[in-house]
Amino acid sequence: MVIVGGGVAALECALALSHLAPELTDVTLIAPNLEFVYRPMVVREPFAYGSASRYPLKRIAEDAGARLLEEQLSWVDPEKHTLHTETGKAIEYDALLLALGAHAHARYEHAITIDDRRLDDTLHGLIQDIEGDYIHSVAFVAPGAIAWPLPLYELALMSAGRAYDMGIELSSTIITPEDSPLAIFGAAVSSTVAGLLASAKIKTVNSAYCEIPSWGEVVISPGDRHLQVDRVIALPELYGPRARYPTGRARLHSCRSPRASARPRGHLCGR
């Protein structure tokens, strides 16, 4: 079994195999990173909280009974059950899991786009401007395409909290295509988050889509509503990477079926 990736999905698979079939699987983990960062906590770093936890990937792989190769995937040959790395290594497999993560792309030219790889640098100026009473209104925007919404709410709440601690009036608005705040987590969580936002006096505009034609200008649809703010903070759109394969051969499939175990030998899974 070869697992390509060094994030949560790849490590969960390796740990699950070590628990469910330790004597039946020989696992190799291929990743370009030697460190696993607990990314949900990165959002706290610009607000002078402790750094997100970081763990040696080699130790996690060893705990899962897997070998770790520091390599970058180049391309896959499904017919020969072989993957090729950027350094030219050819690695055979019986089963292959591609857990390559997603690439973040800025949707809006005239907005500050969240990037958790350098969030401290991205938001340092914003927080300083809030503390210096130079900013009095902020819009937090989620694009219409696929995005992970949680950091938007965390940043809105922490920014409001920082302004409150400094005795500064800050008008915050979250604009999102979601039907309700963090609807992806279910009704109970959404209701709780809505209560937190209301307590922090953060406005929410749900089932809405935005364009940002210029700095500080937000056009909301439906309804063609216009909002003028001092800063716009936006989530990135997320797109999964494509794996290369030989021309004319089978494309990689996505493991969407709960009956994946019935698929042919060498079936490739991309999430």
C-alpha cells in the first residue's frame, strides 16, 4: 500500500491500516514535507496566541508502522501499478491512495485572501490597524466555489474580540453562500455559532454571493446590495490537484463509493 500525502487524510489512512490490518499491509508514505502542522490552530497565531503544534512526520509514520519517503509525486502509471517521483524513482504498488490536499486560489483581486501558510504575515497589518483605531469596518467574505468556512468565523470573532478589548467600535459583516453560519456542521453547531456572532455584534448575510470590484467595495447578490468597508478579508477557493498519467491510459478514479473494497486491484483514490 502506497499513500501519497503528508496531511490529515494520509495519516488517518496509515494509522487505520496499522490498527485494522497490521499483519496484512506493507505501507509506504510519500510526502514532500517532514513536519505535520496542526493547521486549525494556525488561525490563532496572528493574535499573539501560541504557535500551532508541529510534529515530526517520521515519528507518526513509525507509530503507524509505515516507511516515510521525502519525495514529490510526479506521475502515475495505473496499468503498471507504478508511481514516479520528481527525483526519478519508480515505486510499485498493489493499492494507491492519493491524499494530495487542495491548492488555495485567491478569488478576489481587491481583498486580503486568507492563506494559513503565512497567516501571521497576511493579517499582521490588519490587526495593527484595528488596535490603532484606523479600521472601523471589515467584511469577511466566502466565495461561491468550494472553500473551508471555519477560519472566516474564527477570524471575525477574534477580530471583534480584539477591538472590544481595545475599546474600539468595529463593524463586522460575514457574507457567505451558506444557508446559515457553519451549516456544514449541522443545526446544533450552526445555532451555537449564530449566538456567538450575535453576542459579538457581527452581522451575517447568508445565501449570498459577492463581487469585489474595488478595494473596500462589496457587491452582494441577489439584491444588488452594496457595502463599503475599510477592509475585505476573503477565503480562498480550494481546488484539488490533478495527478499526471500516461497519455491514452485510464484516468484516476475518485473513491466516492462505500463499496470501494469491491473495486479492481490497483484502484486509485483521490480526495
